[in-house]
Amino acid sequence: MAYSMKTCTRSKERLLSRFFCQADAETMIGKGRHWGAQFIRQLGEKQAHIAGLCFEAAELLTETAGYAQQMTAIRQGDRQTEEAIGILCKPETRKGIVSLIKKAQENEKRATTIISSIIETIH
């Protein structure tokens, strides 16, 4: 069955809001975690006594950025068309995104703990 805004049971305004919220979150998480990982990795390269912690946190953040890219791929890209919005109506699309959100959430928890340890070590 082809999904579109016409076949989706949600209101058009609600669906558009969720679509743009999801797309924005993917961008912010992807870019934010990518650049955060770069910063922490560079810190580890300059501070040998915290290098292991920095590299571990950077890896988790890099994985999280990858999850954001996978979410975009599940939605079949960054297109902002009626067809793209209809893809978000598919239950399998949303289930795939939820699975990645849960993985990202776990990485965030682990990275936060490590970054807290880094902060405690340098203060």
C-alpha cells in the first residue's frame, strides 16, 4: 500500500509537525554528536591522562551520530515532499526510528557518565 498524507490517519497539521520535528532532531543530533566527538577526541589527543576516557566517549558520540543518519535513511532521505511525509506514516518506518532512538539514548547515557568522569578528573 502506498502511504501518503491522504491515507495517513493523523491530521495534516499534526503529521507535518511530527515530520519536521523528527527531521530537525536527526540533524541536530547527527551534527551535534559528530562535532562533540571531534572535540572530545582532540582533547584526548592533547591530554594523555584522560585519553582513554575521551576516545571512549568520542566513539559513543560518533555511533549516535550514525544512528541519526540511519533514521534519515529509514525515512528515505531529507526530502520534504508529501511522499516523504507519507513514509513516516508507515508503522515499520516509525518502529525502525524508535529502535534507533533507544540505541542513541543508551549511548547518550554512557557518554554522559564518561564525560562526567572526564570533568571530575580535570577539576
